[in-house]
Amino acid sequence: MGFNHPELAHLLCPVKHLSSFLDNPTESVEMRKQLQDGCVTTVSTNWPAFLYCGDIPGEDFNPVQFDKGFLCGFVLIQVSFSSACYVCPK
């Protein structure tokens, strides 16, 4: 799975490379191949798109205000809400 799956690759793609990933479907295949081959580095300072808010995760990313919408992604909120429902006593 991971970068091999089209939807997971979109969520795991570093947010600063997301615009080139979303622009063109044929380019997204090339970008996914670059991610798999290690040509596009995924380091700790390049946050994945699923951590950012937006209808498409990370689409509202602004490199100048990189903290705007950070940790507000749908997946992250759903996981934190689900775990809080199971962990917290009633």
C-alpha cells in the first residue's frame, strides 16, 4: 500500500508537492513514481497532506502560513474523535 495506492499516495504526499500531484492525472502517476523511487524526499519537515484541512486534504496549504489549517485534517480529527469516544469514561 502506501505510495503504491493512488488515494493513500495523495494523503501521504508532502503538502508542498501536492499541487503538482493534483494538477494533472498523468503527472500524478509520475509524482507517485518519484515518491516510490525516493526522488521526492519525504522528511520530517515535509508534512503529509492528510494533516491539513480542505475538501481535498492539503488543497488550502499556504507556504507562507504553513501552520494555518495544520492538524485540522478530516482523517486526523476522525481518529482523535473515535479514540476519545472509546477511551474516555462516560
